[in-house]
Amino acid sequence: MFKKKGINTEIFGLSLKVSIDTDTFTGYLEETRDNQPVFNLVISYPPKPSEFNLSDKELEEWVKNDDSNQFVPDNLYIPVTF
């Protein structure tokens, strides 16, 4: 996944763990307590939206958005990773 986007994770070697957190809206990089591996890259993936918190229209607008200055969607239920 990272290689497809041109992100070189080899600089971390075996010291990088990647995990998905479905209980948060924000991803982060943290140091682990046991140092095995040293870093944990947490990718946020919000809960599956319903029609009450994300409309088809909002999702379609985000997908078609070509504004290079808008890095995150207005609705928190649209998953984004950096």
C-alpha cells in the first residue's frame, strides 16, 4: 500500500508496525513501550457510516473533489490517511 503511493517505509526496517484503529478519527505515529517494534503507525478508519451521519451526496462530492488545497473532508465519517 505504501509503495503504491511512493512512501518509503524501508527506512524504519523491522522497527515499524502498522495497525488500523476503528475507534478513532485521527491516525498517528507512536513509539512502542517494549521497543519491539520501535514505532507503531496507526491508521484511523472510522466506523462504517450510516445515512444519518454521511449522505450519498456528501460522499460523492468528496470523491469528485479536485480542490488541491482541501486535504481532509468536511465530514469525519469519510476515512482519510496521510
